[in-house]
Amino acid sequence: MTTPSRPPGASLFTGRDRAPMRAHLRSIGYSPADLAKPIVGVAHSWIGTMPCNYNHRELAEAVQRGVREAGGTPMELNTIAISDVATMGSEGMKTSLVSREVIADSIELVALGHMFDALVTIVGCDKTIPAAAMAHVRLNIPGAIIYSGSIMPGRWADRQVTVASVFEAVGANAAGRLSDDGLRSLEERACPGAGACGGQYTANTMAMVLEFLGLSPLGSAGPPALDSRRTDVAVAAGGLAMRAFREDLRPDRILTRKAFVNAITASAATAGSTNAVLHLLAIAREAGIPLELADFDEISARTPVIADLMPHGRYTAVDLDRAGGSRLIARRLADAGLLHTEQLTVTGRSMGQEAECAVERDGQDVVVPVDRPLEQHGGLAILRGNLAPDGCVVKTAGLRQLSHTGPARVFESEEAAMAAVQSGAINEGDVVVIRYEGPRGGPGMREMLGVTAALVGRDLGRTVALVTDGRFSGATRGLMAGHVSPEAAVGGPIAALAEGDIVTLDVPTRTVRVRLTDEQLRERLRAWRAPESAYRAGVMAKYRALVESASDGAVLRVSP
């Protein structure tokens, strides 16, 4: 590798004809010497609507310091974010997945327009992480993605709690199993400061996924949001971007098929969020790497669960960091031959070299040995059948109920299902079916944490199953099948279900079926008509017109 003879972005500020541009930037403090250096974009998504990204401004300052110390000139930019917690169970949740595309597009546009030489993106809440990866892949310029850190766990009733505990408490309160004072007390204690949701939910899962893809430095996601080490990570990221620039280390040198296998392996080994399936498919599409739903099932089946993390386990992301973090996960997997250790990472070192730096805390039991796993098989399964010909996703970690047969309770929206759960209309043995919540039907493929947590809170988590063309939060637990494809809005078989139809989910055989013949399904679908969307204009209408199936990552179609 050789250092480029001239910074690619220099054409914006070099020569007589660029004098107006230099004059313009002098007005906000850039000197000619600054503009002669490599220009490094520093992207983040600070927003005042959630704790997840609340430290981004401070971290951006630290990244910029690292860039300057390494001989570059930083230029800060920010983009949007949508809080999955704030919007959960509301119409606003439809915007969450849509924001992934908007965030990726906005980072890409600014970096293209200003011809950055390198890029550091600070990520926090759920969609900012895959969106950053998608933008970096499209741009294919040197840089790094760093996570802004997990929230600290709360303490209530002598146990650690997270915001997911509050969601489940809502159901317990509705069922009379938790008093109003108890719910209020938990609400006050669950979230003690800034940072992303504290279990191995979507944000922490995706932060780890990017480390194992190689786009983030291994171990960088561990320090909590308010830990002083978080600033050190940010400063180092600025220097790392400059090193990547000088060595021309771009995403296309890092992202291979084996990198995606490593990422899926890490997600499976930690029983991560089902959203990792959706987002890794999308990132792979951007990178031109073949990846299918079947790959997740195959890799998960051979990967044991070795991390005892919420929601299926006892510990939070903060506990994992103290135990040894993602480096310890990597070393365990590497020693067992489950990781492609030769894969290059953004640090310029291999995954194996990074894993060798793991430091395990004495006496920790957050991460267990591979030969004594918490579960023999990873946390995901892909089911198919006449109800989901293109597949659906089930989180299997912690499941004791691996199969279920019962009558369908069919709802045309999440709100209708939630009302039924909270009113006590759902009974043991039922299969709750929520449709028209897929990528196109929503539009936006809402998460169903409100419903799934309410079922758990009402003590129905072990006796009721759920099937939806929507998706789940990483905090969801129980026999819940999401991402059903094709979705109802495009005439998938889930659109043909009627109240009382007998539905079977069976994880061991990887099947999800309704007790109807193919001809009965076809007959019902012949009479089916797609419902009209409430969104006729604006971003939601654009998204609905362009979005593809969840089985393809819910990416947007691009005309050839």
C-alpha cells in the first residue's frame, strides 16, 4: 500500500479557482493550512429526543481532536435519529426503519458533496448503526464507525433493570400483578443516565456486529456512554481515520463474505437482536456480498450461546464490558475455531490479533467457555412454511417452548393487538397474528416490543405465540416469529389467515404453517384486496413505493 500523492478532497480548496471556497471557510475559522490537509468528516446524530445519542456532541469534539493531532482537518456534520423507545407502540414507530435509509443517505450526500478524504461516524441508537455502515460502504472511503456507549443499568427491587423491564412491567400492571406505585418506582429507577438500551438489544447487538465486521475497532463499543474511556475511544478514532487514509484502508478491503460470517457468529453467540438479520442483509446488499436468510440459520445452528446477557440472561452490556468485552467473545470463538481470524479490521490488524488482546476479569461468569455453553445452538432460527414461504425469524435464546400449535387471533394492526392483550382477551394457547405491519404495509415495519412485553408481563410469554410481518425489539423474548415474508401488504399468505385458523410454529423442524391446503390459501387470496395506505405523499409514501421485502433486508429498490 502507498499513501495517495494528493488528498482526494484537495481539489475543493486548491488553486486560484477555489479562492471563493477558501474565503467562505475562513469566515468560520479554517485557515489555508487547515484546508491543505486531508479533510475528515465527523458525523454524528445528536438529538434531544432520547438518551441514546445524548453524548454525541462531546464525542465529536474528541474525535476532531484526534484528527487534528494526527495531521488532518475535521469537519463536523450531524444527521437525524428516531427513538425506538419513545415511539414504541405508536404511529411514530413507523418512521424508525425509514430513518435508516434517511440517515445513510444524508451521511453519503454530505461526504460526496464535500469530497471528504476520510470519515468517522459516531452511532448510538438502533438505526444509526446500520445506517452508518451502509453509508461507509457506499462511499468506500477510509474511516471508522464508533459506538457512543450503553446506558448504565438501573437498580430496582434488588436487581438490575433496563427500559425493557419497564415495558414488561406495563403488562404486569395491567394484569394486576404489579401495583401503580411499583410501576412508578421502576420507571424512576430504570434509566439512570445517557446511553443506549443496556441489554443485548438492537443497539448493543449492532455495535458488536460492526466490530466483528471490522468496520469498528474491536472492543471500542464496550465502555458505557458516561465512562471516561469513551472519550479515549473517540480521540483514538480520529487518529485511526487518518491512519486508514494514509494506508488507503477502505471498506471494500475489510468487508468479505467471511467478515459477515464473523458478524453473524458474534450475534448468535450473544443471542443478539433479530434486527441484526434485517440490517446485515441490508449492509451486505450495499457491499455486493451474497447473504441470505438461510445463512443466519446455518451459522446460528453451529454457534453456541456463550454470553449470559439480557433479555434472555442475567447481565447487561456494562457487565460484559467489565468481564472482558467483545474481545473476550472474539477470543473464545477464535480458540474454538468458530471465527475467521485472518479477516482484516479497520485497525489494520486481523481479527485474530485483536482477539489476542482480550483481558478477562477473574471470576467473571458473563462469558462462559465454548465447551460449557449456556445453550448449544445460537440465538436465531429461520422458519419457513405455507405461512412464510420466504422465511421468518425467531429468537430462540432462552426459549423453553420450541413448538406451539393454537388458534390464530388475527389483528390488522399493532394497536388492535395491544388492546386485546391489555384487556385480557388473549388466552393461553393462542397464536397472536399481527399483519399489515411489514416494510410496505406499515409502512416502516414497526417493532412489537409493547405487545410482546405485555404478553410476558401478563404471564403469557410461555403459553402464547406471536406471528407478524413486522419486527421485534432486541428486548423481545418468547416464541415470537417476525419478518414474515412475503408480507400481508403484497398478498403474502399471512393476509389469508382468518380468526381461529390453526397455526403451528416448530423451531426444531424450522417450520411455520397454517392448517389449510394450498388450494384453500389460493382461494382466499383470490378474493383478497390490498388495503389503501394512509400515506399518499411525503417520505412515508416514497418509502412504501420503493421498499423491498424483509427477507432482502428491507432495502430500497434502485432502478438499473
